[in-house]
Amino acid sequence: FLSRFRLRVMFQNMANYAVLFVGIFFCMVMLAMAVGMPDTLGYYKENAKDLMFAKYQYMLASWEDEDGDIITTKEPDAEKFSMTSLLRKSDTLDEEVSVYGISDNSQYVENEAYISASYADKYDVDVGDEITLDEKYENQQYTFRVAGIFDKSQSIAVFLPIENYREVFEQDADAFGGYFSDTEITDIAEENIATVITEQDITKMCDQLDHSMGSYMSYFQILCILLSAVLIYLLTKIIIEKNETAISMTKILGYENREIASIYLLSTTIVVIVADAICVVLGALVMNAAWKVIMYSYSGWFSFVILPAGYVKMFAFVLIGYLIVMMFDFMRIRKIPMDQALKNAE
């Protein structure tokens, strides 16, 4: 009898439950941002080493010193490379793309025309596709066929064999722009080094975002819990008020408040749990799509990441909001008098 009664309550309030689903979905999208942003920044900070060619990337001011000699190093890990910047032009953004010339049999980057995973993700490029890049200040275009995707790079970049690089950009046979190395190079004069890129430079943006937005995301998570609680409260309030006469009648028939709550609140609980589980997935998918649209308007790229624990937190936060509401709903059921049904009958 009670199971059929609960089903009847659910079917009677399908419209309210549909609104409840939409509300939970809206809260879940915001929770996906509040939970996913710290997860994303933390993921890239923890995996920065795996997103670099080498621990050190030395950019030289020139490949020759003042005497015209080629700048060399005795570090066994050091490996020559060249780099230039081109533009990927579009109606939305003219984005700078780093084009690297990599030494043959490189221990850091595979040869052939490879692109970074960030490039592939942002612009939906796959192996076999052709990409066209433009010179910044000249009317010159370069077209490359993608031979593979390289995942140890966070930048938007293209990688060529250094011989092909020199031929494409018409450089001397011995020209190069710097060194990759897993160990610090100490035998090159500082005046010959333009800049050094390390792990700290890769994580600098994540550290800045975490510092400026990390604490706000914690507050935003609390706000989402309260927002979901308020939404669920308003809808369950409508459901209980709509059934005040029936609840009063069940009290006259001898049912206790706990039994009545199990009829009306358990039905809503089932709907909330199912909607919560579905909206966790939908909210993450929507936020991931929105993140791509947002990042497409900016230079650079990193994917939106929600860790498995993040999905559990999203599910739990809405459930916490509902548990808070359940206490108020039970108190409202207790306050409904038995003579309510008799008054309405008159």
C-alpha cells in the first residue's frame, strides 16, 4: 500500500519534479566550475614535469658568440633546438604558435611534423590533417601535414626536424636557437642566454589563478549548496502544501509523523538522488563544453579536469542541501493539524 501511495505522490507531482531536475542541473553546472577549477589547476601543477620537453629550456640570444664561434656546452643531456613564432589566424583570435626545430633522434621530442596535444585539443586537429600558419609581419604562409601528436607540451606548438626547420625558414646549416636539457647548464655565459624556461614558469599561471580564485571557489561551493537547498525547499514546500489535506487525513487514520514523512519525503528523496546522479554527468559535460568556448577566445590552452573525487563532492553537496531541507520538511509535516481535513471537508 505504502509503495503504491509513494508512486501516486510521484506521479501527482511530475511537473514539480521536472522543475526540480532543471534546478539541480543548474546548480550542478555551477558546482562543476567550483569543484573543477581547483581540480584543473591542481592537476596541471602536479603534472607540470610531464608537460615539458625537458627540465630546462635555454633560449640563446644568438647561436654564435662575439668571436663568431658556435656556442656549445659540455652537458651530456643538452640538445640543440630552434624556435620561431608564427600565427594561426581565425575570425576569433590570431594566436601565436611556437614552431620548434628538433635535433635528429631527439631524446625529448619525436621527429616529423608533430603538434602539441594542446593544439590538437583546442582546434580539433588530428593526424593527417594540414595546418596553415602565417608570418607575423610578412605575407608568408606555411602549411604542415600533421604526422603525430606530442603530449609533453602545454603550449600551442608545432615540431619539425631541425634540418626541415632550417630549410623551411631559410637558415644556415648550423643555426639553432637554444638547448633542451634535463640538467642545469653552467658553462654558457649569461650574456649569451636570452631566457630560461623551467617548471616554475610552466606552473606560474596556475599558481596565480589558484591564489586569486582558489579561496573564492570554496565559498562558491558553499553558495551552491545553499542555492540547491533553497530551490529544493521551495519545491518540496509546494508539494507538502498541496497535500496538506491528505496528510491530515492520514493522521486521523492513525499514521505517525514518521510514517507520513516516509510516504511524502521518500518519494522526493528518490527523485533527488536520481536527478543528482544524472546531473553530475550532465553538469560536467556542459562545463567542459563551456570551458572550450571560453578558452578558444584566449591564447594558450589547458583542458578542464574534474577528478573522480570531484564528482563525488558534486553529488554529495546537493545531497547535503537536500538533507538540510528534509529536517524543515519533517517539521512542517508535524505541524499540520488533524482537523485540517475536516475543515476542508466543511
